[in-house]
Amino acid sequence: MSNLIKPRTLKGFRDYLPNAMIAREQLIETAQRVYRSYGFSPIDTPALEYTEILLGKGSDETDKQLYRFTDHGDRDVALRFDLTIPLARFAAQYSQELGTPFKRYHIGKVWRGENTQKGRYREFIQCDFDTIGTLANAADVETLFVINDLMEQIGFERFNIRINNRLVLNGLLEKVGLTDKSVGVLRSLDKLPKIGRDKVIAEMVEFVGTTTEQAASVLDLAELTGEPTEILTSLEEMLAGSEAGQNGVARLRELFDCCAKIGLPEGRVGLDLSIARGLDYYTGTIYETFLGDLPTIGSVCSGGRYDNLAGLFTKQELPGIGASLGLDRLLAAMESMEMVESASTPAEVFIPQFDGAHLGDYLAIARTLRTAGLRVEVFPEAKGIGKQLKYADKKGHKIAVIAGEDEFAQGIWQVKNLQVRGDQADVATTDLAKYLTTLLDE
């Protein structure tokens, strides 16, 4: 007798049972619907890229997290760690064919060999959308609107989108003489919510090489609070003489003006100057989205402007702006908030085999209902009706449609609402599809 292999999954990876996968697919379908409503087109790229495409494009940390190996052709390759770097390569490779501006969305798996935590795995799906080939602030504003619509249509009412602009941060660094240390300063600043002001200043002094006064100036800006208009007024004074800083303030002001004009709820969008984003390629507007009921889970939809990224692959100017929905992190949040249904089947309607002699009739009515747009499962065996209904209840079917010899003789079906005890009705075969559709819409 051969030894059995123990079934197990790798640390940091996850199997998805039907109920979790159904919820996952619903999120993906919602994201696709929102992206398409703004005119974003779908693309796909290979999971594997040449390592030189990915290496050095995120941060030192993402370089360490790469799943990198040599394939059978002795090529140095790695699994993509996000969908933005492959997009930059894609845009440079096909820019003449695609034209600009080019609006794309891409939903696919990415891999990072990082420490795991709740809602974060080493293999996960990103749902990205980006606009390539324009510097217009309208694309930055639209990115914010897409994030807002995405969160609303998923079903969240309490969430906050925090905005910053790297031009503002760069303007300050220019004024305090830290332009040549911007990468280190911004990476330290990104840790502010986790380690606090004093430790960030200490890190900037020790590891980045700033003075205490310079680090304090950066933190003074990052910790400005109040209404966006108040903060922007303060910034104009602080950044006087810096062209980059003033440009950043102007773009932020226009963004908040547009938010007011379309009527976004007050407080939905906030100006948070402490957001730096860890990836080195952001150059303008930055976005992070937090759930009002679960702020500790981290940002569930993040992104920003990256005007120089495609320059690694082409001399053509291809500025970009976009964001990514953290699907698995968001799904973990929804599970903890009981926003995920427990059903392990996508079929709302269940047809038991009450009488095995009528198999063809059960299959025929199922086909009719599917043609009407309903999702239907026919039980494969003529077991006791109680056992079949118990199966339907466990799977999460919403409605059972039952017929035996008497019902077939009368041309009716017994419709049993599995969600409401005692709710059932006899419905004529000709009216069944319409009745079920109405019942499910209630």
C-alpha cells in the first residue's frame, strides 16, 4: 500500500471554499461593472515577467519579497508583485497600437513573499484600474470618483478616502533642503501611523541623515489637520516659492472643488498629509481608503499618480494614474462585518426529484427557468423529500420548486420559500418563471 500524501496548503496561501469564492466573484463582478461604467477596458498580462522588468521598481522591501527563479530556458524570471509594473511594460510595448489616453482595468493574481497577517496572503488578487497618457487633473479626480463608486456599490456606507499629493511633500523637501533624501524621508513618513512622531523623527535622523529640525518640519506639515480648505490655505503659505508645492496645492484644491460639485457626503474625502505611500514611483495624487467600522484593517483601496514609471521602458512620455482594490483584505473585512452570505451555491432555485419517473420534466422546467435568467439546481437522485430539502437548506438555496404526480396532473408547482418558514404557494407552470423572479426581487 502506497503512502498517502497529506493534503495541506503552503503558509501564506489559501484555498477558497464555495461560500468564500462566491463572495469573491461578486466583488470582482462589482469592480468590473464600476470600471466599465467609466470606460475602462480589460487587459491581461502573464504572471511571469523577466526579473529586470520587476526588480527595483517598487522598493527594497518588494525586491526582497519577489518569487524569483530560473525557468527551464535558464531565463531569470519572477512572479509579478503587483499589476502596475506589468502595466508600465505593457503600455510601453503597445502604446502605438492602443493610443492615449488609454484606460484599462486588470483583475489578476499577484505574489509577494511577505509576512502574513489577517486578510493578507502571499498570493492575492488585485483589481486595478489606470489611465495612461495624460497629465490632466481630471484623471486624478475621476480616479477618486471610481474609488467612491466602487465602495458604495460593494455595500459600504461608512468609509473615508484620504488624499495627499507627492508634489506637496516634494515642495516641502525642496524648501528644507532634503530633495536628495526624498526616498528615505517619505518611507519613514509612511510609518507615522504605526510608530508615531518621535520614532519617525529619530529614524529620519539616524538612517536618512536629516537634522532634527528638518525632520520636525516634515512632520509639522504631515500633521496639519482640519477641513481640506483650511489645510490648503496653510499649505500655500508654507510652500510659498516652491513651484512643485504650489502645483500640488492647486491640483488638490480642484479635486476637492469637484467633490463638492458632485455632492459627495461631507467628510467622505479627507486631506491627510501624512500619507506618503511606500512605493517609490508615485509622483502626484495619492489615495488610501479606510473602512469606518474597521479602521485598523488598513487601506482597502490605494493608488496614485506615477508619471515617470513607463520611462523605464520607453522614451515616450506615458504618465499614469490609478488605484487597486485589495480584494482579499476587503473580503476579510466583510466577513468580520457579516456582510458575506453563507450560501455555498450560486443557484437560488432548487428542484428536488420528488418522483424519479419525471426526471425529464424536472430538467425541462429547470431549462425554462434558466432561460428566464434564474439559476437552478436539480437534485440528481430521487431520495426522500426531507433529505433533499435539508441539502438545499445547507447549501443556501432560497427557493424550492416541488412537483409530484398530483402537481403534474394539475399543471402546477409548489413553490416553497426556504428563507421564510411556512411561506409556500401553488403556481401554474406558465407563471412559474415570472413568479420566482418577483419573489427573488423582494
